[in-house]
Amino acid sequence: MNDGDHYGSLGTLQSYSKTNLGIEGSTSHGSFIITFYNESIVRIRVCEEDFEEDFSYSVIAIPENPEFIVEELNGEIILSTGKLVVKIMKDPLRISFLNLQGSVICADDKAFGTSWLGTQVTTYKELQKGERFIGLGEKTGPLDKQGKGYENWNTDAFGYGVDTDPIYSSIPFYIGIHHNLQYGIFFDNSFKSHFNFGASNNRFSSFSADGGEMNYYFIYGETITDVIFQYTKLTGRIELPPIWSLGYQQCRYSYSSEEEVLRIADTFRMKDIPADAIVLDIHHMDKYKIFTWNPATFKNPEKLIAKLKQKGFHAVVICDPGIKISDDYHAYNKGIENDIFLKYPDGTLYEAQVWPGWCHFPDFSKAECRELWSQLLQHYTQAGVTGFWNDMNELATWGQMMPEMIQFDYEGKKASLRRMKNLYGLLMAGATHTAAKKQLNGKRPFNLSRSGFAGIQRFAALWTGDNTSSEEHMLLGVRMVNNLGISGVPFTGYDVGGFTSDASTELFARWISIGAFSPFFRGHSIINSHSAEPWTFGERVLEISRNYIKLRYKLLPYIYSSFYEASINGLPVCRSLVINYPHEAKIFHQDFQNQYLFGQNIMVAPAPGNQELSRVFLPEGLWYDLFTDKVFNGTEEIIVESPLEKLPLFVKGSGILFLQSEIASTTQKPDDTLEVHIYNGTLESYFTYYEDDGDSYQYLENEFFRRMIRFNPENRSICFEKSEGELNSKFKTLRVFLHGMKNIDKINVDGKILELQVRDFQFIRPISCFDPIHSGKDYEITINNLPYFDLPNNGGKTEIHY
């Protein structure tokens, strides 16, 4: 074994042999295994001595036995599939990845390749000219990470700064972009890891870990979409969440009594603000002990949750891992009895302080722990709780310095905190999700986590933790959500208004309008701060909040269909423009890097500050102002109005949107007409509308309604394909609005001529309450004389020509 200062690289190839899935061999300084998972994914394992047992909490895919060829040419080993070429130089052993045209996608640094410095293992890659780097999960900083360095070590980062690193979650997956090529690298190593994208050097990018093997997956894709698809094939995709969890959720650290919780719920209904969940922070517990209720202020939780349900609200409860050391505490006694707590190497139980005081901590890498956690969670599920918030799971302890020798079971293999810290949030969220799923009688749970690792999308939504009330954090949250989407996690969000301090009225108004276009939509604020319910900032902000929350609920058919897409192909709901336009330099500019697509077709351009005008970059194609239908040509910068009341929103030409009628919560049925908005463009497009009961797992038994809508502006046609699935849609009528087609007065529907109708249309309502500074200035929100027609939504194929 190396001492701490010894440097050594993989060395020279000594021997190799072909396997069913690739090749394996030895070098003068180690061993390697190269495995093809499919034509686009190849796994590289390297070690100095003996390989560990092949095990991963993150990767759920198995190799697909792709066809590949192994040959030797000019002293190099060449492995090729139908999409990818892997070239191995023998002396020293270095690996390059090329496309079928011979262009280098990614290549080892010729001098360093894979090397060791003590126990730290690193792979060095040549920096390609103009190479950009995106992804890496929940990271602060800019969209393009070229020239930056990052560390993965999950950390409780209260009030973190705009460049703080590391913070709560670690997802060691990034995408490189250069010369019209793109690739992904997933480094499946849970030790503290380091990523250098040309920071403090102009020679290489690198990724390293302080222990364990060099174990990474190289993913080639013809598009960024392909890379994300393949990565999520490896690590899994989101299950469809319950539709109520896509509504607005209101939290506070803390709502301190049953009476306060019900007052908050009643105020939402009284003020006509849609909402679906009230979130209970740590003060609902008895002295901060999980699986308890405060006997003085939450005397009858079952009755409280039943009352909330009657009002159309779900309850979400916080779940912290620290179990208070107390002989009169059932969770502690059960934990001791079942031997499920973390230990020191000498066998004594680890103790640290968190909210309840001195605590022990469950070892979620032990099967017996997960089983006991499931039993304890019934304390909540039997009371009617359907949402769970896994917090403090970095692990967070006062002092923020857990001893690294702490021992985990690691499924019987034993491991220290050095390997397991980054995995703790993933394992806790997995245990909570699995338990709740079993206990909710066929209903889908909502599960939220502060910490995670690659694969967390299978178990939980992520939010960006304890942010601050500042414009910088508002925009940083947008980038972090987009980063997480690039990294395979589609259900993400941030605390609207900021958590750790007071938001100004202008900041909250901006933030809640942007938050309406995030996958997870929650308002939250810290104790002893200004309350952050929408009505606490004055009448003008109340109306702005009501408008955008209502727009969110009207868009739920579009949003839910976007979540369905994420469950099928891994594409995020919030899509940084880099996913669709990776080689357009302007999207990386600091003024435009926060813009993103919400679903396939809505572009959000967050407006910074309390300014009336905003710069927006429009990528290639036609773009429509959502509120006015004004059309813009792409590949240009524009200046748009951005008063507090009007978030800059654009719809892609050829895009399709779905809207329902206003509802107060997802427990309320909309009326039976679904609006389908089709925007004229130049390219053919399609959108898959998806609907199920939004609550159960019956969709896995074919109980869904799925229908493809195709729009072809070249032949002037719209096609509603025959529906799939055994469920009838809740919408009986389709009202189809045609944007950018005002010169049309008749259409042909399956051979029959139909006269178009017209009406004025508004996505949001005018604001009637203004402060003196605003002086009642109006802004454009009306689309005049918008043509439309109605169709029966019977699920049959319908061809329309205009």
C-alpha cells in the first residue's frame, strides 16, 4: 500500500483477455476491467491490488450484452460498438473514447492517466479546446464549471453562500461539451471526492476519491438528452409522485400548534390561494424526538390530519435521524433492542448532539435498521400522514465533525464514515420511501430529502436546503435546480422567499412567481423571522402570489405530463437551456445562464432585482410571449417588460401546452374541458399528454390515459392520436387554441369543415391593488381574438388540417 506521499500511475499493460462484456487485464502497477453496459455506456474499473466486491447503492442497471469488437492496431487495443470506440494505449496504459468518425470525445492525460497519491485515486483527462462542464448535482456557482473545482462531502451548510462548496448532496456525475460533442462521466465512488475542471491549471480535468477504487462510467450521446437518458438508465428514474405534491406546500419553522396549522389552512381557502400541503417542522414533536407529538400543542394528531384532509390539505412531517438517548423513549429502546445504531470500532455506540440533545443514529446500511424504521414510521402513517421530509441527513451534528472511524454495517461488509457519509441521505430517504410505500394502502407517498447521492431520484425529491433571502440566492436556486435536473434528479426545488432571513416584499413577489415554475413548490421561513405566507407581504404581493399559484394549478396537466416524461426517459422538468442548445455560447453568459425550459415548451427568464426591464436571450426558433402572444425570432437578445406582476415567460414555436380550470387544491375536480394551446412554428413537434388517478399505483396496471398530440406546421396539420391505457380521461371536451394563426377562420376535422370561434384570453388576471410607487401602471396580459375550436375527448384518433 502507498504511503501518503507516494505517487504512482497505472503503468504499462502486461496482459489482458476478452470477457463476455469487454476486457480485463493487469499492468505494472495495478489491474483494470472494462465493461460495456450497452453501445453507449462503458464502465472503467481500476485498482492497485485486489478489486472490491462489486456493489453499488446507485447503479441498478445490468449490462445489456451489446455486440462489440476487440482488435489490436498499431500497438493499441481497440474496442468498438455500433456507437463508440474505446482506444487503449499500452505503454503507459491510457484510455481514449472516440466516436465512429474518429473524433476524440474524451481522453486520459497521456502522462498521468489513472494515478494514486497515497490512498487517493485520480483519473486525469485532457482538457479539450473550449471544453465546458455542466451538472455535478447540487453545486453552487455558474452553469459552466470550467475553471472551477468542487468537493463531494455532504455537509449541513446553514445559510451557505453563493459559492459555498460542499453543501448537502453529492451527485458525482457531470457532462463535458466541446466541438459539437458531449459525454457524461459518472464516478461511482462514495468516498470524499474531488472534481477539477481546469481549476488552477490549464492542462487537465480530473476526478478523484480519498479511498476505494477508480470506478467510473463513460457515457456517450449524440445529444445532452441522450446522455441524461443513459445516465438515468444506470441509476434509475423517478416514480410518479402523488399529484398533490406538485401543488403549493406551506412550511414554517415552526407552526407550533394544531390551532395555528388549521388557521393557516383556513386562510389559504379564505383568501382564494390554492394549496395542497401544510408542512410540520420540529416543533410538532415532543422535545424534538422523532415519532412523537408534542402532548401540549398537538394533542390529537389524527383529528388534526383528518380536519386538514377535509379542507383539501395533506400533512408533511419532518423526519430527523437523531434518536434521543432516553430510557423513556420508545424509539431509543427499540433501537437498542434491535442493535441498529452507529458504533465506534470498539463496539460502543456513537453519540452526538442535535435537536433533542445527545443522540444515537440509525445505520440505514443495515437491513434490521431499515425494518425497524419501517415499524416506527407507522406512528405517522397510522395518523394519516402521507408526506415525509428527511432532514439533517448529511449527517448533521452540532460541531459538524463526526469521527471518520465510525462504523457502518454496509450490508454486512463493514465500512467507515469515510465511505458512508455521502450515502447516508440516500439510504435514509430510501428507507423512508420504502416503508411509506408499504404502509399507505396503495397510495403514493411524497418523500423529500435534504441530502442525497446518485440515485436519490428513485426515492425522494430534493430541495436546496437552508438558503437565504437574497436576490443572489433566488437566482442561485434556479441554477441549482437546473444542475440537479442535468444530473438525473427531476423533482427539486428551493425554499421560496429564502429560509434564513427576511425577504423584502419585492423579493418574495419575484421568488414566488419563479417558484411556480419549479418542480417542488414550497414557501418556508425560519423561526423568529417574518412569516412567509403569501398574504403577509401586503395586498399587491398577495395578488401576485395568487395569480402565479393559480397559474401553476391550471398548468398541472402539462406539469404532470412532464413528470411522466421524466419517469420514462429521465429528462428533468426544469431544463437548463444547455440541454437543448449545448453549443450556443450565449446561454452560458451570466445574464442568461438562469433561463430554463419548464417542461418541453415554456421558457422562464427569471428577472433579477426590482427592475421594470429585463434582458432575455432567445435561442433558435420562434418564441411567443406567454401573456400577449407577441412573436419573437430566436438567436437574438431582447429587452422585455418585467414588472413584479409579470415574470418573463415564453412559449417555444410549435410548442403545446395543456391547461385546466382553476381549482383550490388537487382534491377538487376541474371542470370537464381541457385547454390545448398550440403555437405556430416552423418545426414538427409532439407532446404526450398523460393522466392517471394521481394518487395510486394503478397506473402500473394500465390504468392511465395517454395520448400523443402531433403538430406539423409544414403540412398544416394537428393530429390527436388514439389514446392508450384503460382509464377514461376526466376531461370530456378539448378546447384547442391556435396561437399565431389568426388568419384562419375554418379547419377540417376528419373531413368535416368546422368554423373557428374567437375570444380574448388571459393566463393571469390584472392586478387590482398597487402600492403608491407603482401608481397603478398596467401591463399587457391579454391575447386578443384568440381562435379556438372544441373537440370531444373520446380518445379516438382525430386529424385536423387548417
